[in-house]
Amino acid sequence: TSELNFGLDFGFFDEKIIGSFDYFNRTTKDILTRPPYAAAMGEGSYQYLNGATMENKGFEIVLGNRNQIGDFSYRILGSITSFHDKITYLPESVVKSYPGNEEKTIINHSVRSVFGYRTDGIFQNAGEVDNGVAQPGKGIGRLRYVDMNGDKVINTYDQDWIGTTLPDFSYGINVEVGYKNFFLSLFGQGDAGKTTNDGLKGSTDFASGQGMNFGKRVLKAWTPQNTSSDIPMLSAVNRNNEMRSSNYILVNGSYFKLRTASLSYVFPREIIQKISIGSLRVYVTGENFLLIKSKEFTGPDPETPGSLYPQPVSFTLGINVTL
């Protein structure tokens, strides 16, 4: 492993403006990898090879500002982090263990890359179906897949790199504000530009093979009277294999969450001295009560895409007393 790593910390105007910048670039060679093996040969045929090479690079920027003007004070601290990886070499016998096909391999892509088909809307009428490329299961109201290699047929060679589950950026912000005896603190965090598996569409957009209630999105599915819908027509049989890996299922999973918000009041000393205690503070705190997510993601929470339920929202009212 060879690595370049440097950073810079700074502060200006009596530390009212503070920040830091860190950057790294790392190359690792001869990583242990395991090629696929025939199941009939048994576990004893496991083989590990040295040979994989991976590059990683990323940066983090932190910037803050704090000040006090009379009874008003504030502190704001924000951060942005970015991390990217790339496989630059794999032994020939190992390449097929990763996503890809005969024409497109994971070389020069992230190990967190996702691979699948691209869609191009919904077949609206018989003319579009007849004029479209050969696609097993195609029909009116069905998803139309893109012929990526131009051979007039949809097959495994039309898959492409859709994105990565790594975000382009992760960011956070922490705000603390005080005015006299009132104090407000906020903490938010989010990811931007990552691809997320919206697997719950199998329960919300399709009516085939379900052993539970359907999601309400099926009420907006494509019909001859609702041709503007981007949800395929309902069908009891999934002949078009529409739950396959594609950009219909693999969508933008960007989000921002206000993780915590707390408002408190500290009673003045002249009041608490009258009741013979050291300090008295009352506060209300909320957690996970604000979520802003990509419109493409239909599930409750892109941070936990495989769950039917969102993160719980909680509010706490408290009193803190010291004697």
C-alpha cells in the first residue's frame, strides 16, 4: 500500500472562523481475491490469489463560525466528505465474481458499483410494441428497456453501470444558538448522489406474486386512461421480469435528515437560589422528525431501503436539576 495524505487546519479572527481540509490518495496492490469454483468440487477447491489492485481517494472539509454579540451567541460547524474507490486490476479468473458481463467488467469501477438495465418509459400502444426492439415479455403498459449495444434485442449485453452505493458527498451541519437563557441546538446529516435499491417497489408497484397487501402506488399504475403514469400496468404475471436490476429499482437515494433538535431554557441564578438548588433546566428534544429525500425513492427511508418502516420519530420533554 502506498498513500499520500495531507491536511490543513486553520483559524482566523481569534478563532471565530475555523476549519480544516484533509485529502488522501491510496493505492493497494496484490489484494487477496478468490476466483469462483465449481460447486461439485466442494469447499476444498477454495483458492485465494494475490493480484487485485484498488485505488482509493477522498477528502473532508470542515468549516465553522462562532461569535457572540451581546446576549446573542452562535456556533455553526459544517462538514463535507467524499470518498471514491476504483478497481484497476483483477486476475482474469476473478473478474466474473463481480458484477458485469462479457463486454463490461468492473475494472475501473467502484467495488460498490451497481449493474443493470436502463429503462425508457412504458409502451403506450401496439405500434410502439411492434416497432420496439425484441424484448421478451414486452407489451402495452410494460416497462421498455434500452438497447444499449444496438443489436435490436434486449439481453444481458444491454446492462450498464448505473451508479454506486457510495454517495458523491456526505455532509453534516451542527448549529448552536443562544439568547440570554434560551439555547437551541440542531444537528443534520445527509448523503448526496448515491444509488439505492428501492426494492420495496416489488410491494408497491406490482401485483404479481404478492403474499401481502399491495402498496397504494398500485392505484396510480398505468392504464389506457392514465397513460402519463411511470408505474407499469398491473398484471398477475411478471412476464417482462420488471423486478430485474435496472434504474427502475436502482434509484437516487439522496437524503437529508434533521437528526436532533433541542430547545432548552436555563433558569436564572437569582431564581434557583430562592429554591435552594444548584441549577434548573427544562428542555424539549426531537429526533428524526424531518426527512428530505429524493423523489425517485418511494420507500419510507433511503437510509434503510430494505425496511417497510421509517426510523422512529421521538420527542422528549425533560427537566434537569442539580442540587
